[in-house]
Amino acid sequence: MYVKVDNLGNPANTLGSAEDPQTPATPFSSTNTRLYIGTGGSGDNSAYPNTSGSAPNQTVERTISLNSVSGLEGGQITFSFGGVQKTVTWDDSTASVSLDRTNYGPGATAYVVVEDQDMNLDPTAVNTFSDTASAPANQNLTNGVDKGSSLTYTETGANTGKFEITYTIGILTTGTSQGRSLTVNDFKNFTASGTTIALGSGTGGSGSPIGSSSASYTVQRVSGGLGAVSSVTYAGELPLTVSDSDRNLNSKAQESLNTKLQVNEPSQTNKREFNLREQSQSSNTFVPAYGQDRIILTWKQNTTEAQGILKLLPGQEATIRYEDDVPSTGGPANTSSITIKPTNTAPTLSADKTTVGRSSVIGLTMNDPELNDDSQIVESYTVTFTGTTAATNVPAFPSTISPFSLKIDKNGAAMTISPNFSVTFTETGPNTGVFTAEVDLSDLAASPALADGDTLKIEVNDILEPGESETADVSLTVGLEKPTVKVDRSTVPVPRLATADDFVTHGIASNSTGSARDNIANTGPVDIVITITDPNRNNSTINEETLGSGTAFTTVTGGNVARQVFSYDGGRLVLTLDAAPGQLFANTAGITMTDALKETGFNTGIFQGTIRVDPSVAGNDDPLWIGAKLKIEYKGLSVASSTDDANAVTVTFTARQAVLSTDTSTVVNGGEVTFTVTDQDSNRDPDTAEKVKIRVAWTGANGNAQNRWLELEETGKDTGVFTETIAVGDDTIDGITFDVESDSEVDVFYYDATPSVSASTNWPALGSTNGRHEKTLQVGAASGSLDLGITGTSVGPSSEIDVTIFDTDVNTNPNTKQIIGQGTGSLITVATDAGIEVQLDAEETTGSSARFVGTIKLQADATPTQAEVAGDDSTEVTIPVSPGDVVSVRYEDQNDENGRRTTISKQFTVVSVDPEITTDKNVYAAGDQMKITLADLDRDRDPDSNDIVNVKATSTSDLVGLSSVQLIETGPNTGVFEGTLTLSAQFSSGSLTVKNGDVITIKYTDDFPADYEERVDAGGTTSKDFVKTVPVGTSGTTKTTTPSKPELKDAQGRPVTQVLAGQQVVLSTTVKNNEAASTPYAAIVEVRDSKGITVFLNWQTGTLQADGTTGIGLSWTPETPGTYTARVFVLSGLTNPQILSETITSTITVS
């Protein structure tokens, strides 16, 4: 027993050595507080003097001798010191035995736990007990069929009284099942030698158990079996399962069954063997030991057991067997089998149009589930034409497989198509099985050329299944392609005058002045983006064309009517505007084309512009727009004919109620609040992130009332959601610090300028209840602040996080460093979304700082459990995490200045990312210093110091290289590491040997790559190597070469002193190599006009000999008179270029 005495009322320590330290490092330790209880205890503690001492109150015995155990059993012992008493009960506890499970297979491991507090002789240590089978039965701690000899039970932890040991379950000599039991004898008399426990003598001791406890279990053999597979698809892979309980040999480990899953392929005489692993600890279910617990079923790759890949074509049959080494029969290995056979689905093919122009782009959609071979990625297939037909090109596959062919017929006969013509089918997304492609008829190079009236047939032939083929086709007619028109949105806000939401109009009370009071709800016109696709208007392949001209529409019908009509582009674009039912427009609406209908690129035939709808005058600024419709019609190239009319689209005007919200109902100084307005009517321009304003009224910390406008910004283009986050006590609102008085209120208002009202009424006043949205926030007392000391919200799985709390009301004693979490009433809780939770303490940095710091250490673990937590309720805790986990840190200040409890929380995400390795140059030479930079967020382990990592450097000439090139973090918590590597032409200690033509390789092993979780699931190595390669050559600088000033010459090389527009001349320069080694070069010659626009750019490449010179001559014909600047500079090449010269210029005048 351990006794600790703290006499806090006697600081002078007049009690002498009988008084313990007030705060011992370990409250109960074997060096200063131990007392033995029993018949003649030993190892007494001199810190407690005998009663014969002369100092006052020295009344604690070192050893308590209890010679009559039976007489005291069930009684109580009282310890008294300085008027304080503690009482303990002396009694026997009943022993019990438990097992980790009730069913085992032969040879399995059983975890046996004996619980008996009588054996817990030293509560500060882990005790052990040895049990031998040779002793008489009534002297054994445990008895049973499967008990071994010379067994040692080990306490599961200090002071648990639970002792664990593992047994190996014996075989079954007969039958398939047998019930067995394990008995524990209950003793109460034990002796100890250190932490080793043995049976004592006398009653309850050796040979004299006082009771027993038993646990029953069953040993059985079962026949394992394969589970049924509901469907077999390439996208779904093979989700196989095997149920075999007697192969679950250890409940605390994931078992592996290697080569027990066997597959016979149609083309293979030998069986293929795959590995299995237990799905989870003690699950009795086994799955393929590969990523996602599945075997990859594919037609693209050859079978590779090590990677869990099985190749099987549609229509082919394979038998899968599971070999059970311990079947229920007890005889030889038994097998369970299933047969699988992927089927081939006929493809479908469709086109986005039925009539096409001679230069149209046709959109094709092919639906073919079998081409969706990998559900995790977007797949694509390129068809390259070699004549009249084409086959897919699959160079990335181990063997050439053509899943389908593509043929284009014209008027029933195969076409002759350019050999360079190709079509790529790309999946619309992972795991869709739907593939789209574009066929550009202008690139088809058909012979003879396409003509109006021709019929095209595009045919897909699925040939993936051996001996089978399925076809799908679409037919198209060449002629005037029917154009299409579409808009970016079918519902838009009602237009209002831009001044309808200004302070000057409505006079809403506020301390804000000037423009800060205006543009509250972003009223104004509405923009509609229109897209017209009309290849027939695509008259030039080298210009971006425009439909119509100017911004004005022609008013066909306007004024005080219910329907107004407008036209544009010579009557080809017609807009019909209808007011809400039963309403009349007071005046003609303002309709303009603010952005011209311009082609989206060269030769696209797609034209895009912006139509702006404005109420224009006050008479039209009414709710009559609510429910109004704008019909948009495009009549194509021929206005008179309807054969090329596009589809009509209709846009509806509407007014929707706004929503005002905040992320908290209570604000405190030091905290944050996010204000959000959701108002789709304020989303007037889909291409711009717009703004609205809210009114915030509060009482400042100085007691002054404030009433200000706060601007919120749209979260992105076309969202209609507007937010702003304010740091209370730090940030300003319209120039005034947003600090708040405790126990006051903050009132927030948003004024909806387009509330949902009847179209027959007038707009309500902006400040009226119909359009006003209010929210009141409570102000709490000043609370502490919480900081995690990390950059951003992501950390690596082995990082340390310093949690800092600043809270003045916890600093009750400025002369002592205090601790949050130990009697302060305030708590710091760390929790993960995986169910882990722990209490963290934080210690004050100095006695009067009110700054408290605790540390969270993350420990990477694929399956985090609460049992792995360490340091609970201390200033340094360790928690297990896996990449993807979200960790929350909550601070509960239970006693702020007003006695209220306040909670502050922050969270971060545990991530594993791939590193990025960069160097300061693209090419190096011997003698250079290579600067290496490594960016790896999850390698930043210590937030308070610069971490160090090592990379390996090798070269073609030095394959051993340097195994530990040190990179140092650029600063605490940056995750960016830098270092230098010396390159040498000769061997030199600490440098890397290189020569021209070498490739330098930098290798870094990342403990937590981006695919860490998948690697854990696969059961292989979790780390991953990343490399960066850099060539060795001549290291170039701007002094490496010197070009001469560019001059004009004629074709014979004679100088030209005067040049005319349209005259061909040669831009001539010479380049000198200033190095004693040859070097490749690319001489760039550029001409710019007087506005700085490049009108000519060309280059010449080659190799400059050592100290050599070469001439450069490039032909140029100026098109217009003017003053030009010729520029020349030299690069090392066009790939990974290094600048080898300064830029040299000259002025050229063209008449």
C-alpha cells in the first residue's frame, strides 16, 4: 500500500521528513510513499521515521505487521495524520476467468484473462504470476485441456488486477466439434518478490483454494466457402468473400491466407493463385488482399497475381476456388468454387444533331459498359483512321486489343479519309460507361468533298468478345445545319432601378455616410448570357466573327402594352417580352446587347453575347416583372425561311425571399462571426461575384452605440450566396472596430429590394417589414481565445500541434504558473471523427502571462482506437489518426467574467500528400551548387522548430552517390525544406561526381504519400519513393554567348539601308560562343511594331563550337510602313531552356 501525506498548512515543514513534497512528480511512487502490510513486511521506507523519533507528530510506522490475517479479514484499517483520516477495507476478492471468444479452430490462439485483485500486490507496477502444470491441481491458478506448462500471467497494466496469457488451442482427435472449459482456482494468500507473485501458505494459499471460476468454449473445424457474386462487371471488379471461422487463428490480428484463392483462366493450363486477408480482426471473413478488398477484373492487362489483376475477356469463363486446409471433415484440403463469366453488352451510339453542315462538329455519345474497365478513373479510347475503316489504338496495353472499330460511310459507301484523322472517345466521368467524342467534318479530308444532300453513317463495331460483334450507328444528312440557342439560366431576378436600394432613397437610419449606405441589395438591370450555335454563320476559319452590330435592339412593339417585341441582327434574333398576367408595361423596357454576339474562337460557329434587361424608367420599376417572360428566338441565316430556325428558349423573371443567417447565436470578443445572406435576386450578373450590404447595430466595448453597413461578397460567380467573416474585437465595420460590450445584443438587418409580392402591387419601401430581415445575436462575456499554431487547416499524420489558450480569468495567481484542466473548471477536449477523445491540459507559460500551452502529438495508425491514446489529462497527449481524419479542439471556459460557460472550437484535417521536388536550374554542370527544394506538408512534424529531412542523390557516373543530403525546413511550420548539393567533376568527399551527359537523380522517401490509405489497405509498404531528375550539361548564363546587333540584308547577304512595305529582307546576326566547350543553342529573332506588338517571331537552332561563331539569317517581309524594333537573344534550346545571352536590339524603319 502506498500512502502520501501532504500537510499544506505547515509550510515551515516542522514535521520534519514525515511530510511529503506538496506536489511530488509521481504522487504514489516506490521510493517515498510505500508501506508494506502483512506478516512482517520488508523494504520499509525511511522517509517515514519510527515512532521513537524526537520530532513532533512522527506517528507513521514504516511497516504494519498483521499477524492474524483471518481475524482482520473483512475489517477496516484507518490511517490518521494531522487530524485527517483515510479508511481502507481488508477483504478477499473473487477470482474470475474470461476468454476473448467462445469458438476456436484447432491451433488458434486463446487470450485468457484472470481477474483477481488479491494478486494485485503492487498497484504501481505490472505484476506477473508463474503457473506450472507439474504442480498439484489444487495449486494451479488455472486448469484445462489446452493449458500449457510454465505459463506466466502478466498484469494488463498497473493496478488493473487483470492478468493475461495466451494458450494455443489443441487439435481435435475425433469429430468436428468439442466443448472444452478452463477453470481458475481462487486464492487469496499471495507473496511477492518484487513484481513477481507466488502463492503463499496457509488458508487461501498454496494447496488451499477457496473457490473457482470457469469459462467454456468450443473447438471446431468448419468448411470454408466462397460467397456468391451477384454480378460480374469490369467496373465492379471481383468483390470476393470467403467465410472460414477456423482460419481466424488470432482475434487480435488480421490473418493472411496466401495462395489459397485459385483461378483457372480459359487460356491457362496452370492455376493462378491469389492471396486473401481477414477483412478485419476476428471477422472470420476473408477478402482479396489487394486494394478495395477486390481482385481487379480487366480485359486490358495481363493477369498478375502480385497486384491482384485477373484478365478475362467478355464471354470467357473462369473458375475460382478456395482451398481450405482445415476442412470440417478433418481429411485432406477441401475446395469451394464458383464460376464467373463477364458478358458483353451491345453498344449504343447517338449524335447531337441529324443535319450537319460541311464543316460542322458532330458530338457523338457511345454507351458501352465494358469499356468502363476501371471505375476509379476517366478512360478514353482513340480511333485512328488508316483508310476506310479504323481500329482503336491501344499501345499502353500489354497485348494489342481492339475493343471496337469505327467506320464512316458516305451515301452507302466507305469514305477515303485522311490517315491523320482520329477520334477520341472520353468517358463523361469515372464509372459512367458513357463516352463522348467530336468529329470535325472540316478535318475529315474526305474524297470527294462533302456536298449538300450527302448522307453520312457513322458505325461502331464492338469486337471485344472473341468471335462476336455488335454494331451501332447514326445517320446524318449534310445540308444547312439547324442552329441552336441557349441561355445560361432559365430563371432570373426581376430588374429594378440601380438606385432602388440606396440610403438616399429610403433614409434608413445609420451612422455610415456616403456610398457606404448605398447599393444595399445590388439592384439594377439583369444580364442574360446567350449562346447561338450556327455553323452556317461561320464564314471564315481564320477570324472570330460577330453576329449583328452595336448594342441597340430595334423596338418592334413597345410602350404601354402587355407584350413588347425587339429584334437584332437584321431580324434574325427576336425577343418577345410579356408582362406578368394581367399587367401592362408603362414604357418600353431597356433591352441592349452589352456584350456582342462574338464567335468563341476561330472556326467554332458558336457565338456568345450578353443581353441586358433594364426597367429603364421609373414607370417600369414595378412588381409587374414578377412572372414576366422573355422569349428568345433565332431565325438562322435565312430570316424568310423557317427551315433553319433554332429552338426558342424562354426566361422567366421572378422575385425570391432572401434569407439572413449567422454561424453563431452568441458573439464574444476574441471570437468570430460569419454573416450570410442568400438572395438569388441579387445575383444579377452570372459572370461576376457581386456584393450586398447588411446593417449591423451594436454597443461597443466603450459603451457607445454603433450602427453601420457591412459589405458581403458573393461566394463565387452565379451562387447568390453572400458572406463575410468578422473577427470580433479586431476587425472593423465601415471603419469602426467591431468590439462588443458584454451581455449586450447585436442586431443585424438585411433589406430585400425584391421580396416575393403580388405583381399587381407596388414595391414595398426598403425598410418595411415586408422586405426587412432581422436577426439578434447575444453578446457573451469575454472568453479565452484558442490558437493551434498551424498554417491553414491541414497537418500530416505525425505532426505536433501546440494548443495555445489565452484566458485572463484562469490566471488567478500571478505568482504561480497554473494549469487549465486541473481544478480550474475549464477543459480542453481533443476529439476526432473516428471516435477518439482525450482531455488536454495546458500550462501557463509564465506566472502572469495568462497564456496556456498544451501539445497534441499525432501518431499515424490505419485503424485508430481509444486504447492507443496516451497522456490523457496531461499537457502532452498522443492520439492515433489516419489521413482523412478531422480533429476538433474545444476549449470550455466554465467561468468567464460573467460566470457563464463559453466554448471555442477549431478543427484541422489530417492529410497525406505527395511531395514536390524542385531545383533552382533545369541543367547543371560540374562545379555548380545545386539548390534542392522539397515541399511536403505532412513532413512538418514539430511546429516550434525547423525540421530536417534527408534525400539521396546519385548520378549516371556516381551510382552510389550521397545517401543523406540534408534539407532544412525554411522556418517552423512551413513544410518546405531546402539544401544544397555540390557537383564535382572528380571524386570529392561530400560532393556528387558528374560529367556532361549525366542525369542527376534526387530520391526522397515519403512516409505518408497521398495514397497512404490505399497502401495500408493493400497490406504492403506504406512509404513511397519520389524522384527528380536533372540533366548535366554546360551551365548557361547570360554571358555564355554574345549575339551581334540584328541587321537587314538581301538574299545575297548585302546590307539593306532602306526597306519598303512588302519587300522581303533577311534579319541577320552572328552569335559568338564565349565558352571553351561546345553548347547547343536556339537563336530567337523577334520584331515588334511601335505599339510593342510582336509581328514576327522565328528561330534557328544548332550547336556552337568551343569559342566559335555562327551566322543567323531569317527571312521577314514587313506588311505596313512604320518603325519596328528587332530583338535577338540566345537560349540553350527550346526544351527546358536556359538563357545564354543578353537581348540585343536595333531599330528598323519601313517606308
